Amino acid sequence: MNARSIFWVLVVAFALWAFVYGAMHPPKPPPIPQPTPLPRLAPSGPARRDLFSNDPVIAGRTPRRGFIPGPARLVAMVGLCGASLANERAMLDAPFPIGVILDPRARDARRVAVLAHARGEELFIQTDRAPNASELEAWRREFGSVLGVATRHPDRTIATLAGSTLVVFDERGASNPMEFTRSEIRLIRRDVRIDDRDSVPYITYMLEQATALARRRGIVVLLMRPRANDLTAIEGLLQRRHDVQFVQPATAERV
């Protein structure tokens, strides 16, 4: 066998070896890209310690009456406002509607109310009980038009506000709506507290949870504070998810 024949025998043998080896050792498929995980539920930062600390973060309820599948609609209820106009101005200037819960005893309550009305926001007064006629008139003189009251004890408002045009915002979300319907009182109930911890990852996580709830149940009502991290997280949500809409609080009262 001459050199040329030996060369071609080696070429054919190598080709057969490569074919058999390739058949027995197929290439591994490329790894499937994993979706970007949501922020963890336990980010750094201590839990908030205020009057909402002992409430459930998410109020479990059935779908709202009149639910129509579509974009996730969220209501942003912001309280307590009025402590510092300088610190709260950014939230009041946000490019989405909010419900302003005003502490009537706070230092800058009147200035915050003026700016809220100038921005077309709906105003609620924080109270532990239903206001009498003179208190309500005093609030209107000092703060302008008021859509409703915000309270952790909404049952205390039924006797006084029966038949009133004021909306009651239940900050805990635990009231029985049938009692308000029988008394012809307009009611909004809180669904989710988004800033139990003051960190953007946690608030972002809770906003994603609220968005998922809104797609399943209709409008979801959020309770938050007028803080920079809350605004940062909401702006990030609106940049990522174009099917999310923030609507006026009065919209939640009608569904």
C-alpha cells in the first residue's frame, strides 16, 4: 500500500470516528434563559412602626362587583399627609392620580390641601370617628372641598354619615360593605399596603403583587405614605408595565 492510499484510509477512518463520536455525544442544547426574578419579600430595612403596623398587608377578598377583565387598575391612597409640604410635594406632583389623606392637625395640612386641589387630587380627612356638621364645615373652610374621610374604624361612621355624600375610606380593609350599602354610605376599602418596609425592592414586590390581584379581581386599592421610595417604585412599575393604570379613588367606590 503506497503513501497516497494510506493517507486516504486515515482520512476515511477519522471521518468515521468523528461521525460515531458525534452520534454518541450530541451537543448540549443552550441553557434556557430564566425570567428575571421579582425582588425578594424580605429586603433590608426594618418594618414600619406606625398605626398600620398590625394590619394584614393584603386584605383577602373575592372579586369586586362589576369586575371586567382588562388592564390592571390601581388606586393610590396616600397618607398621612400634611407633616411637611417640602417632603410631600414630589408625591403630589406625580404624573398619576392619588387620594390625599390629610391629617388635619399636621403642620402643613392647609398648604398640602391647597396644592392637592391645584393638582386635581381627591382629598380625604383622617379621623377616628364620623365628623359632626360643625366639624365638617370647619374642615371645608380650612381645606376646601373634601371627598370623604379615612379611618381605621369605619363602623363608627355609619350612624352619623348615613345618607351622606361623603366617601368612607376603610384603611384596614376589614369592614362589611353590606352595612354601608344599607345605610347608603359610599365606601372604599383598602386592599394592599405596599410600604410596610421602607425599601424600593420591597415596595416594588408589593406593587407587583397588587398588579397581579388587579388582573384577577378588578380595581385594587393601595395604601402608602408620601415617601420618595414609594414614588420611585411606582414610577419603575409604570415604566415596566404599560398595561397598569392608576385611577381616581372615586372610581373604586363605584365597583
